[in-house]
Amino acid sequence: MLLVIISVYLLKRIHIFSDKSYKVVQGLVFNLTLPCAIVMSFATNKHPMNLLWLVVFGLFACMIPLFIVYFGSHGDEPRYRAYQMLNASGLNIGAFCLPVVQTFMGPSAGLPVIMLDIGNAIIATAASLTITRSLLHLGSPTKNLPLSLKIKNIAHDFYSSISFDCYMLMLVFMFAGWTVPQWIVTLITPFANANAFAAMAMIGLMMEIPDNHKDRSELGKVIAWRFLFSIIIALAAWFLLPLDERVREIVVLAAFAPVTIFSTKFTDSLTGNAKLAGFSLTVTAVIGLVIMTVLHAVLPVA
């Protein structure tokens, strides 16, 4: 997986790919391979109701760090505070953790990852942008809109995400006791199997080293924040979740997932610093991949 990231980055450096090529792969991951991987995991695994604990856990694991960084970054420039808030909180579960964990532990590991990401995605896909913009009083073209239109815009951020829609649809299937037809499983299998490669390739295409000292300093702060939160989330998952050891190991691995794709998108829209946002994802992805590999090797259920 690390080799995919590096190889694709090197191909970009020799101009096989352009700086904007990541948008094509990003579109494929979020609109094709990841939704198929989500449906595949639900369709091919049992889904006990106690896994709903993971939805609640993922929600708080994404939301609480957002507010901690808001208070902890007091004194920085607003645009760098926005960068820290958006990139130090949230877990890149669907596009990164899902393929990594399934590579380590098999396809059946996908369902706990997806349940965790449902809670995480509630904040990461839209709410983090709204919260950051509101707390930092950053300009927005929608700031003078009526409350009803603001709510409509926020709702649009959620339902316009195909991956999030798939999460919600699979929850409905879970509560209703329905199963995904076998012909659909057969149809989506090649796309689901491509998710791991496509996700790693996307990270390689987004990699671009910033040349600004302040940017590198801010990246260091984000890495420190994320490492602290990852340790706390991992310990909480291992000792507090009322689930079996295998599921808890999966959550411990997910705690070290990198910056979310949505964070890079929101950072670009609020600060205009796409290069720093993309590099933050790449660096935390490489660090996360190494830590997740070590943890999987040393945890007692590995």
C-alpha cells in the first residue's frame, strides 16, 4: 500500500499525471469504489445490533477533538486555526482505514469499520465545516441567508455524498432485516476490490511538499494533535467498548487513520491552502499506515 502511494507520486513528479489528476481518482473513490465497498461489507457479513455502539463512538471521536483544538489553538491566525481544527479532528475511515483493515484482517473486518465511520462521517462530511466557520467567524457567502436555507445547505452537504447515502441505506437494511440481492453483490465486487488501490493512488496524487516554513510548523502541530487524540481514542476503544477483542482491535487501528478527504477540501475552501491540506493527508497517511501495521502485529488478537 505504501508502495502504491510512492509509485503514483513519482509518476506525478515525472509528469505522467498532472497536479489536478487526483480529482479524477477522488471522484472514482467517493462515487464508485468506496460506495461499492460499503455495500459489499454489509452484504457479505453478519451485522449484530451491538455494533451500533461504534456509531456513537465514532461520532464523539470526531466531534470532541474539534472543540479541543478550537480552545488549544487560541492566539493563532484564524486561517491556521481553521486548518488545525479541520485536520486535527476526524478520521479517514472509508477511503483509508477500510482498505487497510480489510487487507490486514479480511473482508469481514469491513463492517465494524463502516459502522464506526457512520458516526465519524456525520461530523466529517459537513458539520466540521459549519462548526469551524461559525466558531472562528470566517466569511461565508451564506452567512446572511435565513436559517431555513442554512439548514437546507447543510443537509445538501450530507445527502450529496454518495458514500454517506450508502451508509444510511445500509443502516435501513440493518434495522429492517433486509439483505442485498446476490446479483448486486456479484456486480459490485470488481469495484469494491479496487477500492484499496484507488484510495492509495489518490493519496499519492495529492502529495505535494509545502515550501513555506509556517506551513510546515502548522503541519507539525496537526501531527502532534492527531497523535494525542489517536492514543486517547485507541485506549478508550480498547478498555471501554462493550465489544469483542477483534472489533476493538479494528477500532484501535482506525484511531490512527489520517486526515479525512473532506478536511482537505474544507481547508482549501476556508484558507485557500490546497497544497498544505493535501500534504497533511499524505504525511498522516504514511505515519498511520506504519503505526497500524505495528499495532496489528503486536495486539493480542492479531
